[in-house]
Amino acid sequence: MFITPAFAQAAGGDPLGGAGGLLFPMLIMIVIFYFLVIRPQQQRAKQHREMIGQVRRGDTVVTSSGFVGKVLKASDTSDEVEVELSDNLRVRVVKSTLMDVRGKGEAAKETA
């Protein structure tokens, strides 16, 4: 009926009280997550910013909504470009919404 001293004592062995057993695996998971997810995403974002910064007049661009057009006006000081989608349709597009810059005279990529 009484609690014996053997049951009343805490289990020894880990001086951090259980936190040491979880600390090392958590650090390993954070490092793996950084190298597999965060770092590649930062590199892709950097490449996209550089590509958008080099948009010039005459380039063929693809917007985030899927429209393909030709750049008529592009300025380094403005965050907008004027894109011609057809002979009669010109729109102003924010540079950050451009998904791809295909370059001058490059044909559209076809998917089979």
C-alpha cells in the first residue's frame, strides 16, 4: 500500500531531463529542412528577380495568368511594363507578375 523508495525516485541517466534526447534530432531536422526547402526557394526567387530586372523592349514574356505578349515599354525606374497581347490590345503589367521572359524572337514552347 505504501510507495516504496524505488518507485519514488526519478529515472536517471539524462542530465537535461529528457530535453537532451530531443535537442540533437531537432537540430538535424532543421538543418535538413533548410538545405532541402528554404535555400533552393531563396535561390529560385533570386533568379526570378534578376530575370525580371533584365526585361527589355521587344522581349516576349509570359504573365502569371498565362498571357503571352511582347514588351513595348520597360523602364528600370518603374515596376510596370507595357505588354502587347494582340494587335489591338495593350496592357500594363506589374513586373513581379511576369513568370517567364523568353527573349527576343524566341518561339513559344510547345508541349506535346
